[in-house]
Amino acid sequence: MAAAKQMTLQDRILQIDHIQARRFSKLAGDAVDIATEGIIRHLRACVRMEVNPDASAVREIIDDALNGRRVFAETSNDLLAA
């Protein structure tokens, strides 16, 4: 079995939508951390559900990150602690 080639998050976003990739590349500070967390969670959910990532979801995650809002405030660890 051939090993899968590693891809950066920036490259993966570029495959989804070039405009959102450009917006993501301009993020800095907390906004980039919030967006990274949200986009990775979105990509994992898409893999689990066997659907293609949605450019509008990525756009919303980046918009929320710019406003300092975490789209996905809960983690699996939070659910286990409850």
C-alpha cells in the first residue's frame, strides 16, 4: 500500500476554494488558531460522513475567527468530562 502524501492545511483549503485559501493565509494571531481548529474539525467531519468539504462552511469558520468566535466550542474531551 502506498503512503499518502502529506498536505498542508493551506493546500487543502486551496483545493476547496482559492478565495478562502487567500483569506486564510492573511490571518494572524488568535484568528489563525481559531480558524485552523474549526477547519480541521470540519474536514474530519467530512471524512467521517464521506462528503466533500463545503467552501461556505470554510468561509463561515474564517469569518467567525476574524470576529474572535470559535465555531466549535466543544471538544470530545468536554463531552467526556460532562
